[in-house]
Amino acid sequence: MEKIRIHSFQAWLLASRPKTLMGAAVPMMIALSMAYVDSVGHVDMSFSHWVLPALLCVAFAMLMQIDANFINDYFDFVRGNDDETRLGPRRACAEGWVTPRAMKIAIGIVTMLACAVGLPLIYFGGWRMVLVGLACVVFCFLYTTTLSYWGLGDVLVLVFFGIVPVCVTYYILMRTLACEVFVASLACGLVIDTLLIINNYRDIDNDRRAGKNTLIVRVGAQGGRWLYLAAGFLAVLLAAVFIDVRLVLFCLPYLCLHVLTWREMCRINRGKALNLILAKTSRNMFVFGLAFSLGILLIGL
């Protein structure tokens, strides 16, 4: 990779980890598609009435993802986790692209910007949105600093990349919730968790040395491989059983890619080459979000 100038636009772009933004985009795709289908026929719920809250939800989700990336970059560097043994993609503070002091300032700015973007959602969703926003900010910090070391990262992904963004976005737009929406949020969280699973699978040895007891450290490498495969299938199974069995047909492209990626993961097994699986898992997440949302729209639940 070419030399990155300190604090350049490229440095901050890389620090924001654009590929991870798919984890924020997929829940929005699912929530918006379900809300759109359920709003058809309601004269007081026309598309134009929820464009603004939908855009605010998307912007808040994206900003919180970037904030989480900055926090992870800073605290992993401070704790010495991003040393020469690191197998994952290069990180801004560790590589000297961004100074720790600048990253701390950036974390403060992005956090405040996310709060500013989320504040108008109180008008659309009520004062409960304050609690939701506070929870997102607090757990954004707690994940890297504490909870990931306790093996709770997967639970947080399920909650804050599945249940919270899908259900809260749908509630803001529709002022109600449905069982199908909750199930869709679980399916979404499971698919996005495959990204964390492969990330922790790659870093299993480093995490053990650092005392970071991720779920993969607890279940072992073999258990991690089966967990990765099962998460994708369970997501589609939930959608088929509790929403509509026809969603299986729409999600078949995702399942095929998921299995192929899993087989490649098993073949590579160890080392930096697993970063390729990370990229393919991100692609698979997008395919799932697109396929699921398209299925919802065409089935017309």
C-alpha cells in the first residue's frame, strides 16, 4: 500500500473503515422495506411523510458505525492490541496515519454529530428515542473497552446491529411494531454477526494472549467454524418459519455464497489470508440485505 500522509483525507477514510458500513446499511434496508410494504394503503403514511425520519435513521446508523470504528482503533492501539502480531487490516493509529490525540478529538466530534442527527428523531418516535440514543453511545464505548473482553460482542451485534436498528427504525416510521419485524431484526443480527465471528476467528490466538475471551475463544476454532455456518442458515430459517417461507427462494443466492465462503474459510484456516473471508462476508451481508428486502417488497407482506 502507498504511504499514507498523516491526517490526510485518505487516512481518515481508511480509519472510518468504509467496508464495515454495510453493517449499518443492511438493517436500514430491511426496516425500510418492511415499513414501506406496511405503509401501502395508508393515506397518512405516504412515502413523502417518512423520507426525513428514514434519512435521519440511516445517517445516525452510519455515524455510530464510524464512531465505533474510531473507538476500536484508538483503544486497541492504547492497549497494545494492534502490534506486529496483528493479522487484521491495518489500523490508523497503529500505522501512524492518525495520532491518538487526533483520534480522541474525532471520536468526540462524531459522537456529538451522531447525537445531533438523532435528536430530531424524538419528534417522530417520542422521548424513548433519547434512551435508545444513549444506549447506542454507551455500548459503542463499552464494546471495545470492556464487553468484547467478556465474550459479549456477539450479543451486542445481535442487539445493536439487529434488534435496535430494525425495530426502532420501523417503529419511528410506523409508530407500531409487529412480530415479523422483530424476527427480521434477529435474522439481520445473525447475518451481521458472521462478520464478527470471522474477525474473532482470525484473531483467536492473539485474543487468547490478550485475555480477550471472545465467543470464538470460548468455543474454539472448530466451534467457530460451525458457528459461522450456522448463523447464516439460522437467519434464513427464522425468516422462512416466522415471516414467509417464500423468503427462502429470495435468500438462496446468499446461502450459496455463505456456504462457499465458509468452505474457503475452512480451507484457509489461519493467518492473514482470512482477511479475504472478511471481505467476502461483508459482500454476503449486502446480498442478504438486498435479497431479503426484495423478497419483502415482492411478496408484499
